[in-house]
Amino acid sequence: MIAFAKKLTPFKLVILLVCASVTSNAQDATKFPLIPYPNQLVMGSGSFIITSKTPIVIAKEFGREALELNNILQRGLGKPLLLSKVNKSHAIKLIYDASITASETYTLNITQNEVVIRAKDGAGVFHAVETIRQLLPVSVETGMLHKQLTLPAVAIQDQPAYEWRGMHLDVSRHFFSVSYLKKFIDRMALYKMNKLHLHLTDDQGWRIEIKKYPKLTEEGAWRTFNNQDSSCMKRAKDNPDFIIDKEHIIQRGGKTLYGGFYTQQEMKGIVAYATAKHIDIIPEIDMPGHMMAAINSYPFLTCNGENKWGTLFTKPICPCNETTFEFAQNVFSEIMDIFPSKYIHIGGDEVDRTDWGKSDACKALMEREGIKDLPALQSYFINRMEKFFNSKGRKLIGWDEIIEGGISPTAIVMYWRTWVPQAPVKAVKNGNTVIMTPGEPLYFDNQADQYSIYKVYHFNPIPQVLNAEEAKSIIGAQANIWTEQIPSERRADYMYMPRMTALAELLWTNKQDKYDSYLERLVQQYSRMDALKINYRLPDLPNLLNEYAFTDEGKLSITSPLKSLTLRYTTDGTLPDVKSPVLPYPLIIKKTELVKVAAFTPTGTRGDVYSLNYTQQHMLGAVKINPPKAGLACTYYKAYFKETALMKDAKADSVFVSDKIEVPATVKAPSFGITYKGYIDVPADGIYSFYLTCDDGGVLNVGPNVVVNNDGNHSAQERSGQIALKMGAHPFKLDFIEGGGGFTLKLKYSVNGSAPQDVPADWFKN
Ligand code: ACM
């Protein structure tokens, strides 16, 4: 229990006990649509009325937070409120309370007579201010003027579950303006996120002015369009959010160039803006890999002067020359002058170390220092840089590869490689502090689907094998947004909203039983996001499949997930637009056709387009199997496949029988393929739906039909399809491939509209 609980008067405690017993989650969700939800919330009676005459009484520590509150209230009332250092009645009071020991912690008590915020630090007060903001009408966000504003009576005690509640933005692959960064910071603050990690440099562009090395931005911030840009341009034909932001395109020397950078002055402004909102900006200068933009202008940084792509990554800078350290230290010295953060990120990911092994300078250094291999050579670089950071009073953060060659326990490890689940455990056991950002589910540049929010909300930052003491080394989590395929602010909005609200609630509230209430509150938050002009991903149309089968007629019945949305459709293969017909309930389908459906906001923004293939079928007749044997006949191929079809020409490694669609625990190869072949013996006639989730690809055939095509190399995604089956056995084949990086394989079925469930083992025969 936190210290301020002692401050509750007996009267307040009575309210707490009585109200807690009568207020259900659902009522709270409707009346208090707060995200993240407070640790304790007790509804009071009545409300507090704010007018332009209501004073704000402030303890001297909280002047900045009072200004933030006043900015919000002024938007709704048209005038700032009076700030007072002396106590007044019917006021909003910001009180310093030394008995509150935890940082970022606050209490907020709203009665008919006053609003009282208590905290020990500015961050606590600021979080209370953002709670007040979410209790105010949404119209305040748009600047609509009100004679008075009403806050519901409530008693809140609140504090975060995790100290690191982070968002990352890659501003290198595509660049984002100062004004967008400020918007991004505002939205983080609204949902109580507190760490903004800026990925400022990469092969595709250097985005921060470094006065000692001006060419880093004069040259390194600009590029001719690359393959990522051309991919965006292609996608822009169907979706305007992929149009590359014109603001970042210039003409220079007869060439069209893409890019941009932040001057030190601009970045100091962004840092100050974030600081006022209690958000710490953590700069990342990614090295020794991902440095092509810098090496282009400063080729002395490599071991052999070459600057090109290796097999997977670009060639890194050379850790065996003192000139490299001089450069790195000079760059980071300027970075530290811009960013006061205790944390500085050095990257350290995806290093192609092969050239180091060929370099005479490296051979000599390794001999001299007793460095046994190339991962250890990378550790030599990181450890030296860490000493430099520490000498300036800063802590080093690196991506989890930094532990490969051994690392000092004082470095902070940022875990991202989902397919190396031991990495955070190893780091914690080594004494390191760890921040969790695993690609699944926290890479928000991955296309969201109907499961993304659930997965983020239910992500557990603490690896199960850690004990309670070790768990303390995990200080939180962060979502990363890599922008290779995100060339505009609208696309960025779409990728991280509303997923960030699920992460915010996980990291602040961390109560999984609030998920249903969270979903209700999220529906209400959409109107705030509309007011803030956030191009969030519209909620999914519920329970849709990719492929439908029907015998006489098909019925498509979709209920809109939000009242404000209109569903429109086409059957001619074109994408629905605002002029397409409104989808009837139900839409009757009488012939084989492709139905494309999308939701539209009142302003005409289109949500994801759903392509629903309707196929008229005859019920597939059963076949005889003689004699039926239990399970499916499976073949394992230990090789890399780009598509499932390529397995048919490959040499089998082993065979086995399985009555489940799963990868045997004995499979350890990073890349492989498995075919599951035999019969599926269904107990009744019906339209059967199959849901195949896989990472990477999978294809399901029943009889002569491809029922689900989820082929290719991709992260875990579900695709689904139907087939009309007569009772009895039908030829069954499921092909699955894993290309590397960790796999997922799940097959579920439903019949005649039942809930999806596992296929019973005794249905599989061979
Ligand atoms: C990373 O995604 N390369 C950290």
C-alpha cells in the first residue's frame, strides 16, 4: 500500500468502501473512460464546476504543472484561470505531499467544493492533470468554448506499475517534422507514457546536426529515393497514407532528394517541450552498424574504406582504430549537450562483423587485448563507449546483441529479438537492467490486425523464468516504430494508435481483468482521438473470414464497431470509396463473387479494406479410408523455403505421425518446413471454417480446395476460409514453413458459425 493511503479521512474511507461495493467495472468504464485506468477509483456524488473564475492554488514546486493544467482549461474556457500561491476556497489545488514516497504517484480528489491533487513530484501532478483532461468533455480538445466545465466527483489513487513506459520512433528511414514530434509527445503524455526513444541515425539518413561533423547532415540527411520509398509509392496507389510527405522532398543540384534533420536548436526545443510533459527523450545514435549515412561522408570510419551492404546489413565502423573512438566520443559529447536524459542509446544491433575479421588493425588489437572473437570485439567497443558515457554521468542502453560478446552489468539492455527468448534472461542474470521491446507484439510497424490490441494488453514484460527479485531488473517496456514503410504522419498515426493505449494501460495499470472495461473505455477514447485529429486505425469489423463458402445463398451480416462509422462495399473488384453503396444488413450473396467492405468515418477516412471471397460450392462428398490409422503423416524438411510449394522438390529429413497441428519440440532448426497429410473425418454435414495462424507461411488444402492460403514469409497472422463438407473423411494437407526468427502455427475450426476451437485429435487420420 502506498504511503498516501494514510491520508484518507475516515469519511473518505467510508465512501471508498461503500462505493467500491456498488460500482461495477462496466459503470466505471462508461462514467470514467480513463486510459490508463487508475489503480483505485471511487466514485463520489455530484460534480465540481470550473469557470474562468475558479482559482488554481499551487505549491511552489508545481508552477510548470499548473501551466499545463491552465493550458488545457483555457482551451475550454477561453481564458486562463488565476494562479494563486495562497489557499482559496472552491479551487483546484496542487499540493506538495512529502508522505507520498513513490515517484510519478498522485491522488486526485474531486468533490463539489474543490479539486485536490497531491503528489511529491511534478510528474505525479502532471499525470493527475492528464487524468483531469480525460475527465473533461472531449470538446475541450477542439477549443470549443464553454461557460463552465464539469468534473465528476471521484477519489483516485494512482501510480505506475513500471517506470519505463516507452515509445520509439525511427526518424531516419523516413523523417518527421518538429511539429509532428510535439504532437507525438502530447499523445504520449495524454496516456501517461514517459520515455520517447528517437532513432536518430541509420543507413538511410542522419537526422541530428553535429557541429564538429557538418557533412553528417549536409550530405547524410539527404538521399535520392530508395527502394523503401518506391515501395511506399506503389502502396500509395491504393492508400494515400503512403504518399511520401512532400515537406521532406527538396531539389538540389538538379536532383530530387528526400530527407531532413533537426538542428541542435530545434532539438533542444523538442526536449524542453517533452520535459514540461515529464517525458524523457532518449537519443539513439546507432553504431557500430547501421552507419552508412555517416560513412558516406567520413569513410575513415571503416576498417577498409569500403561502404556497402554485406549479406544482410551494411558494413560497420571499425572498432580497431582510435579515430573511430574520437569520432564517436565527439558525436556523443554533442548529443549529451542536447539531451539531458540519464540514458543514451548506442544501438549495437545487426552488425556485420566480417570485415573486422579481415582487418590487420583488428587482428593486432585482438592480439594485444586478448579479445577472443568478433562478438567480443564488439563488446570491447561498447564497453569503451560505456565508460565514456559513465564518465559524463550517463547510462548506456544498447539493443540485446550487445550481450553476445559479454557486457558490463551496468549497461542497460533493450530486448527486441523475439526469436532469442533467452536474451533478456541472460542479461538479467548478468546483473543488467532490461527494457522489453520484443518484435512480437511491440513492433508497431507490423501491420495491426484484430488480435494486436489483445496481444499488447496481455503482454507480460517479465519472462516467466525470472523470480520476483530478478523481475525487478525489468524496468518496463516500449513499442518501436520502424518507418521504412511509414512515409507520412497519417501512416504513423495509423500504426501506433490505438495500440499505444493498450501498452499504456499495461505499463501503468497492469491489471489484466480490466481488459473488457478497457475495450469499452477505448470506444469512448475514439471521440477524443477524433477531436485531436489522430488518424487511428479504425476498429476491426468483427468476426470476418477471408474466404466464404455457401451452397444456396450466402449472408454477410456485419455490425459496425462504432456508431459513427458507415460500412460500404463493392462487388466489382474495386476498392470501396465514399460513393460506394452502404452495406445492407444482411447482404445476400447468390453467386460466386468478391465482396470488398470497408468502414468510413464521417470525414471520409477509409479503414482497412476487407476482401471477402464468396464461393458457391456443392457439399464435398466423403472418401473411404481403408483401414483408417490415427493421426496425420508428417514430413519434416530442414531447409529454408520462401513458399510452401517449394517443399515438394526438397529432400525430406524425417517423417512422423501427429494428431495435432504443431511443431514437435525436437525441431530446433531456425528454418524448416513440415507437411501434415492425411484425412480430416468430420462428424456432420456443414459449412466448416478454418483459421490458420502462422509465422511464417502455411497453406491448408481440404479435398481439391485450397481452404486457407497464408503462404510466404511473414510475422504471425491469421487467415481463414470455409468449405462445405459432407459427414466423413476428406483428404487433408497442411503445409507450413518457417524462414527463421521464431515460428507460430495454430489451426482452429468452427462449424455453422460456432466459436473457433482446436480440431479434435480423433478427426485426423491417415
Ligand atoms: C532492431 O530492430 N534492429 C533493433
